[in-house]
Amino acid sequence: MERLRQRADFLAAAGGIKVPAATFVLQARDRREPGPVRVGFTVSKKVGNAVERNRVRRRLREVVRLKSGDALRPGHDYVLVGRRAALSADFSALIEDYQRAIARVHAKRRSKRDAQPNP
């Protein structure tokens, strides 16, 4: 798993599927090329000062590290946009939000793919 670091990659992911959760918004995009999973984290200044933003980012990184296993698909980019609720939420609530969001992202991908007619 690699980290997203360039603004263009974050903007491209923002153009993909968005799944809101109580503690973050998950953005996902299929790069349509083989390659490793790439994950990015962002927290706006609306969330709080630098200490609070870094705490949210660290909590989200830990959730992804612990629970990414088979849930993340190769060739995809994922961005977690932290919300203020991630500061005070139970860690188990963060994990549940993450698992639910990943399941919804890939369910949406399947439904769009199934809706396309085969030539």
C-alpha cells in the first residue's frame, strides 16, 4: 500500500465515488491500471488546530493500517477526509464507519459495472 502525496492524485480521487460517514468521507477511484493500492488522508482547517488535525489523521491512518487487509483493491486510490467527529469518536466506531464505507464503495462499483450492457 502506498500513500497519495500529490495534489493531482487527491483531486482525481475527489472526482470518483464519495461515501459519507459520521467521522470521515471516503473518496475512491479506480485508476484502470494495475498497481498498488494508494491511500491519502486529508483534514481541513475547519476541523481544528494543527494538533487536532494531526490527531484525526493519525487515527484514520491507524484504522486503515489495521483493517485494510482484503478490503482495498489493487489499482484503486482511496482518500479519507477527516471530520471533527473523528476526534471524540470511539475507535471501534471509526473502524465500523471504515468497514461500512469500503463495502459501500465496492457495492457501488459493482452496480455501475453490472448496469453496462455487454457488446
